[in-house]
Amino acid sequence: MRQWNRGIWLVAALAIVALGALGGVALAGGSGAAVKKKDVKIGSTSLGTVLVNSKGFTLYDLSVEKKNHFICTGSCTSTWHPLHPRKGKSPSGVGHLSVLKRPDGTKQIAYKGHPLYTFSGDTKKGDVKGQGFMDVGTWGVVKVKKPSSTSTQTQTQTQTTNGYPGYGY
């Protein structure tokens, strides 16, 4: 009888280890894994593939603004909201992001040196109501190329690699 109990415990222990390993594989696949919040992502709009913020709202830049040369200050920022980085974090999500110091001392995320903004007139994901808006310059969506499916496929393969050891039987 003792021999039989030891066998059951061994099978139960192996089942628990196997289930734990399978749970780890499922988490690595993405559905329950902790995902780093991305400040800037790629999204689709009626104007094509553009940069969007973490909530999916379209990002814009002003044609006459460049690194350390801000035009949208004061009351302008109530219509055009500067994209601020999370406190103590570097911006993440796509390449070519940096942080600029605004004239009021706050920090703003930039793409290729151009400060990024959301538009107060955009009320849902995919809105592009600020496109072509003119004041001292022209406001435009920040268009980008879609990532290639090859890099997405490689990334998926890397994330789903089976890492649990074989048991040799």
C-alpha cells in the first residue's frame, strides 16, 4: 500500500509541475503577462498609419516646432495637449522617441525631435480632426510605416518558446 501511495504522490507532483510549466507558457504568450505600458504606439486612421498615445488617440506635431523651439505654449496647450512622459520613465513604444524640456519646465515626448501633442477635438480613437489645422504653422498627424510582419513573426516566436524541461520518459 505504501508503494502505491508513493506512486500517486509522484504522479501528482509531476502533474503540478507540468501544469505550472504550461501556465508559464500561456503567460509568455501575452494574455496574462505584465505588459510594459507604451507611451507611443502605431495606430490606424482614415489618413493611414500614424502614431497614437497609450490610449489610442492620434498624435500630432506642429510644422514650425522643432527641438527646443516651442510655439505652442500658454493657452495653446488647452487645445493641443503636450504628450508628457510618465514620471521618472523614459518614453517607450516606437523608435526615435526623446524627451524635451518645455519653456514652463515640464517634460514632453518628441518623435525625431518634434514635440508630440493630442488634439482636444479628437473624442475617440482614430479621430484626426486636428489634421491640417492652421495657426502659426500647420498641425499634422505623425505618419509612420507599418511594422513588417517578419519582425512581428520573429517576436511572437521568441515569446512563445517552450522553456520547460523534458522528463525523459
